[in-house]
Amino acid sequence: MNDPIYSGPDYPRQVYQTQRSGWSIVLIFACVALGFTASAADFERIVASRERNEAELLATECSTAEGKLEDLGKYLADPNTRLISLTRSGEYAARPAVIAWNSPQRQGYFLCDDLPVLDAGEGYELWALSGSDDPVKVATIDARPGDSVYPFRIWQTTAGKLRLEITAGSRSQEKSPVFAGEIE
């Protein structure tokens, strides 16, 4: 009863085992190819998503810059805004600089192209001097490559002329201002 039905050579079994191992190899290659395809598709999705996010960020930055320019244009068009040329000294003599000042708003913009970037932790300081009163620090200006517009506000009101000085770093008796100008 335990006799096999086919008692001839093992030919069919060998063919079956060879076919089965052949299909296994094909199946393994198909899985590997499918894995590479899925990986490539996922990579493309990630790249497309990153590029879309970068485009959205760039569009936001452009919109912000455009809004700032529009605001600056409105500010400069205000009849109360005056442009004050600043005198320059030392290595800054080649860099033209102005202050756009609006007295009723007590607000201004320091405008200077290619303002040299100072060492880390140091910034330009904007000082207001009125008569014999002590100088008042108005703002710290952190120069950044490509920037040329630096807003500031003077909170204290003073009567008469106001002298503005910009120093490279902290103000001291030994240090002369790199830019200076008068506001009436």
C-alpha cells in the first residue's frame, strides 16, 4: 500500500523541483524590482514635496519683501517724511547713507547699501543726542548681507535739533561715529 504509483525514474520530481526553484528566483527578482520601483516613487514624492514647500516659502518671502517695499514707498511718499543725508567717516566714507525720518510718527529708516557686517555679537548702534543731554541709544542695527533698510523708532520726544549718530559697536569717547546727521 505504501508503494508509489509511479515507480520509474525520478524525472518528474526533478523537473518539478527545478521549475519551483526557477520560479523562486523570478519571484525574488520581481520583489526586488518592485521594492526599487516603490523606493524611487517615494523618493520622487519626497523631492516634489520638498520643491513645492521651497516654492511656497520663496513665494512668501517675495510677498513679504514686496509688502515691505510697498510700505517703505508709502512711508517715503508721506509729506512728513524727510531724507537726511549722513556724513561718513573712516572706512565707511565710500558708502552713502541716509535716514528717512517722519517727525510726527517718531519713526525712521536707516538706508545704507553694503553695510559691512560686524563681528558676532556686535551691531551698529543708533544714538540720539539733544543739546547737552546724555546720548540715548535708539536702536541696534544688525547688518545682514543684502539688506539695506533698517527701521527704528525714537520714543522720547525732544524739542529742537536732534543729532543722530551711528557707531560700529558700543559708543565711547574714543570712537567716532561712522555716520552722523541732524534732524530738526
